[in-house]
Amino acid sequence: MKKGIIAVISLAAAAAVSAGAFFYVQNSDKKDKENKSKELAENQLFNIDADAIGAIEIQSAEGSYKLRLDGGKWVNAPDSENTFNVEQSKAKLICTTICDLEADTNYGTADKESKEKYGLDEPYVLTVSDGDRNYTLNIGDASPTGSYYYAMVEGRDKIYAVQSAEINSLLTTRFDLIESKIIPYSAEELSGISVKREGKTVYELTLDPATGLWTLPDKYKLLTVNQTRPSTMVTVLTRLSAEQILEENCTDLAKYGLDKPYAELTVSGTDGRSHTLVMSRYGRDASKMTHILVKDTGLLGLYYTSDLDFIDFDIFDIIMQNVESANMYNISEFSFDCAEASDTFTVSDGAVAAECRGTAIDLSMADIKNIFTSFYNSFSYISITATDIDATPVLADPVLTARYVLSSGEESKVDLVSTGEGSDCYVFVNGKYMGTITSSDFISGNDSMMSAYKTLCEFSGLEPNLK
């Protein structure tokens, strides 16, 4: 009987201990969660609507800056001593970073000694405002490992550790705040581009508002601009930003090799104004970086040379270098005449059939069509190798003449006349010199016009009309 009573008492005691342990653990977990939630809440430094921020103020050892959002654009505040255009991306980055800034941990209540220890006695002070209240963050030193910055929030007494990646987005210098965009125009506002090297204008492009096409000066009117070239230039120039701003008002040009610049680029806008960029490739990184001085503002920055290939262009680089004489599908007849042979071909609408000296050429057969097309393209597409607008050649003794009768009935003619130097030839179109030079190497030899002509004759049952 006693044993039974003792067993019951033991079970009851064990149950009580177990229940006590359960409630202890449960209460401990609850307390841990509450402490964790409290810690997370304490480490949430700000909860601001980034789009509502309309003012930014910065106080640092370098200087003080006051920015205001005006019509969706960040500008220097009216009471600011600064007048530079503001780098919009930097101002926006400050807003999006601070709006939900969190700390990883905190070091408890701050006192004079700890503030001095963590560089918070003379902090970098950043204040943003949403119109209802101000939010201020004091930033001190970086941690010894560089992983964190020590910071305090105005109105709180704790010191926090915030990840460096976040703080680096908030820290800024004067040069970070200065707009790094190189020209003040959008693509639609840019109307002219010219480049000088060694004091001489290399090329000049003007946008024709009537056609929307870029043109060269009248001196080069016979040349056709490759429209993708200026289009690419406009895209680059209107988006180009400095990798690093070096000086705000540069006057010592020799310091950066700008007294003897590599090139000068002038852009014109639809506002009737122009802006000149002076460029130098100077210093040990000259192959990678180009110094650019905005002449009318004195702003000097470093830019990647690879983005500025167009300052090395010549006229030849911005014109069409492959010229189509006439499209095979838009002609009714063509002929060629060179030192080795001459012949004439008629072509049906859409180039579905052809005829030469009374012999039909069946272009419905794929192999014949390919041979015929290769022959036609061998001389109807002219590859320009150089320009010479100052030359005044006479159209005489052409090494090749190609004539075309278009489906509309119009006629066109291309003549190549030797320059007297190797295989170079002046290009004439409809009797007029085009200011361009090509090579006559394509006429004879392997994979040439003549070899394609002979192959076509062989497959079509024709004898080549050789001279």
C-alpha cells in the first residue's frame, strides 16, 4: 500500500516538474521572441516613403549642401551657395537607400567617450525631409574591418552598426553631386556635331530638320552619310557621364595635357547654342581614359576612351562604304564593259528570268540563280576604299563601265577610271565624279567579276563575249 502511495506521489511530482519545465521553456521562447522583435524594431532606423522626400541636406567636413526637389528634378536649394547642376542619380540613390535603412546591431546607449571612439563626435550629417518631419542620420567612422559604419539617428541614444554598402550609397562628395552628364541636350535637341584634330576640322555633321537625316557640308555633298554613325554618336553623347569628376573650374590646362588637346568636339543644339569639349589622352592611363574639359563651364572629368571612338573618325568613317549601283530586282537590263569582255543582259520583272544574246537563262533553277546573282553583285556593289573630294578627274578610258535600265525606264551608269596609282579608281555615277575611290581588283582574277561571268556563261550554254 505504501509503495503504491509513493509511486503516485512520485508521478505527480514528475508531472509537476515537467509542467514547470514546459511553462519555463514556453515563457523563455516567448521572451526571446519579444526581445528579438524589440531588437529588430530598434535596428530599423527609418521607414520613409522615398517618393515623399523633397529635401536633402548634407553637412560634412568637405562642405554643406542643400538640395530641393523642384518639378521632379533635384536642384540646389534657393538658400544654398552652390549653383551646379545636380547629379539626379545620386540624389535619388540617397532617397531610396535611407528610406528603409536598417542596422545589423547596436552598441547600446551612447556617451561622450563612445561617440569619440566611433567618430560620432564630428559626424557626417545627412538629413532628409518628407515635408512633415525631418529624418537625420549621423555617420561616424568605418569599423576596423571596413564592413560597417557606426551611426546614430537623431532622437535616439544608441550607436548602430550599418553595413558599409548602405552607408557608401549615402556618403557623397561635392563632385558626386555635380551632374556628370557631358552635354545639356537630349537626342531630340542635338542638331550638329563637329570634330577637330590638330586645330583642323576633320568632319562636321548637321541634322536636316526637313528629312531627319544627318548631312555633310556642301563640299562633300556627293558623299552619302552612313546614318548609323551620327545616330550612334548622338546616343553616346547624350548618355555619356564622367567616370570621375576631377575639377569644377579647371584653368591649368597643361596639368592635364589640355593645352595641346588630342581633339575638340563641338555639339550644337536646337536652342541655337553650341558647347565645346576639349579632349586629351594624357597620363599613365591614357590608353583607357580620356580627360574631357567642358569649355564653357570648366568642368573636367575622366571618361572611358572606348566610348569615344568617333573622335578618331575621318570623313571616310562616316560615309557609306558599300554603294549599290542598282538593285537586281528593280532593273530590266544591264551591261558591262571592261578590258577583257563586254555583254548585255535583259531581266524580267522580279528577276525570275533573264536573257543574253538571244539565249534564255533559267533563273528558276537555284544553282543558276545563285551564279547569276553572284555575277551581278560582283560589280553592282562598289566597295569604297577612300575619299578624295579635291581631285578633278576626267571621265576617259574607264577600266569598267556598268549600265543599268531600271524597271521605271530610267537609266544609270557607273564608270571606274584609273587614278594612275595601282588598282585605285575614281568612281563616276552618271558621268559625275563622286569624290570616292575604289579598287579594280574585283574585275579580274580568282573570285572576280570575270570569273563569275565565265561561270555563268558555262552553266547557261553561252560563249563568253571576250575581246
